[in-house]
Amino acid sequence: MIGPGSFTIRCPREVLFGWGAIDNLPAAAAKLGAKPFLVVGGGSLRAGGVLGTVTAGLEEAGLVVTLFEGIEHDPAVETIDRGRAALNAAGCDSVIAIGGGSVMDAGKAIAGLANEDAPTGEFVAGKGISPQCLPNICCTTTSGTGSEVTHVSVLTDKGRSLKASIRTEGMMPSVAITDPQLTISVPPEQTAFTGLDAFTQAVESYVSSGANAFSDPLALDAATRIGQWLVVACEDGGNREARENLSLGSMLAGLALASARLGLVHGIAHPLGALYGLAHGEACALLLPDVMAFNAPLVAPKFASLGREMGITGELNDDKACEDLIAWTEELCEKLGCRRPFAGFGLRREDYPAIVGAAMKSGSTKANPRKVREEDVVGLLDKAM
């Protein structure tokens, strides 16, 4: 047996998982302060009645709530700046984010930069963040990013054509709430995109250069659950068992990536999202099979183990089992309508230098198990075209 090596475990102080777990929010929030700043997205929470129920529960607990609505897909630095200003004007002492990955990323960024003076764009460009952050709670309404259990926030600076992550240990949620009941209303297309994002995170963290004895079993379990239940959830959104397994798989993938990092799929997907507004989960699905094939020469035994654990292959030969997993992954993406040429999204060869440059700088690319050269990224883009 190979020794465990060195690794770091990063996770929230408390994780609440289960059907109806959102009911624990008022008590959890009361421990962090009396004036929470509540960050939400569009109108779906309000239309579905969840926002009203949550706000009433917080107020019944004696909390003074300041609501900040309208977080967009791929939150912009300007949105975070407005949130920081509104939080400080209201004198809030904690942040609660309820929504998908974009909302939770926005909430963590607002909490993390609450005591900073510089504009958010400077931090996306690489400026360091003070560890003096406000506490935050993240409640996910999708099964995709696992953002409720990470200290990372992915933001977009359109002025710089930059989509990148900011992070500091103080941005890790004090409490993470994963309630599968909140995902019931997610439509099939969004269920597919977010689920494929979570599956990609599980696969990449399982084979990344930072994969370790803590992250491996989490990533393996996450990929297996998502692989088994994603199509079921897309076809029958009300299937409780499917929603519970997807929610758990997404959360486990988030815990795995927080310790192990990701890989080349995410390194390329972020600049594609910044340039073309491509849904992150769809970008991951378009890239994943080809990146898996690129990495296979170095990680075939782990891919083979994953394929066997998922019940995809019975091949004893690692290379053949690895091929079976990659073929199954491509079929899954096609079944969910996510395998289309990138050219259809406006990808232009003249944009290659910007995409390649951003991908090569990405921490995800640096954690890829196989060393990546610029020409490798160009080759993958050519395939995707």
C-alpha cells in the first residue's frame, strides 16, 4: 500500500444535510450575528415561496434581515461591489446565500471582501485577500457546484474578459446546508448541466495531482452516485431518491475538490464562460471526455477503478476499462444533450490565444495529472470545434 502522503482538509465547521435541512437555518444564523445579509438570485425562490418562508423564519428568530436580490449567472465584479456597499451600509454582521453556485459564490465573495477597500476586480486579477472575513452560511438549491462546502468564489470581470476564482480560508462557510428538497423544482436542462459539473468535479478531483487519502473516497462515491442518478433526476425531477443522491454526490465532490483541486476541464471552461457566456456545466460536458482521454496515459488505473466501482465495466485490463469509462461518459453527455461543437457557441480561432493564456495560468490546469502545454490546449479546442 502506498503511504498517505501530505494533504490539507478544508471543510465548513458544520454541514447540515437532508430533506428539510433548511429548517435549521434560523438557529444556525442566530449563532453568527443579529443582522444577516441575505443573498439570493432571480425570482424563483420568491415565486416558489421559499424566500418568504426563510425570511419569516429568520425574523421569528429575532434577526434583522437585509435582502440583496438579483445575483446573475456568473456573478460580475460590479454585482459584488454593490453587495459589499449594501452590506456595510446596513451594518450587517454575517452573510447567508441561498441559491445555486453563482449565488453562493457571490455570498462568499461579499462576506470575504466586506472589510476590504479595493474594488472586487482587483482581487479577481490576483490581489490578496485579508483573512478577516465576515462569517457566511451557504444553502444550495442545485446539485452542481458543491460551493456550499468550499472556500472558493468564481467571479467574472467582463472588462478584463476574465473569469477566475478568489479564495481565502475565511471564506469557507461556517455552516453549509444541503437540502435535496430545494432541488425538486430545478428543470431538466439545469439539472443536467449542474449534475455534469458535479460529475466533472468528482472525476477531476479523483485524478488530480492533489488527490489524496481523504479526497479519493469522497470523489469515488460522488462520481458513482451522480453517474447512477443523474439521468433519473432529469427524467423525473420529483424522484426523491434521485434528488437525495445527486445532492449528496455534489456535496461530496465539493469536499473532494476543496482538498485535491481540479484539472484541465475547469482550466479551459472558465475562459470559455467568460468569453461566450457558456453555461459552466455545459462547457464541462463538452470538454470532459476529451480531457479524460488526454489524461488516460497517466491515470488509467484510477479511471479503471472508477469505471468498475460505477458498474460501467467488468474489464480487468486497466486500459480497456479506462476506455469503457470514457465512452460511457461521452454517451452520458450526449444523452443529456450536452455534446455539441463549440463552433455553435461562437468559438473563434482568433480567440485561442486568450483562452490558452487563461487556461495555462489556471490553478486547475496546474493540478491536472498530466503536464499541460499550450499546444495541448489548442488541440483540445480544435477537437471541440
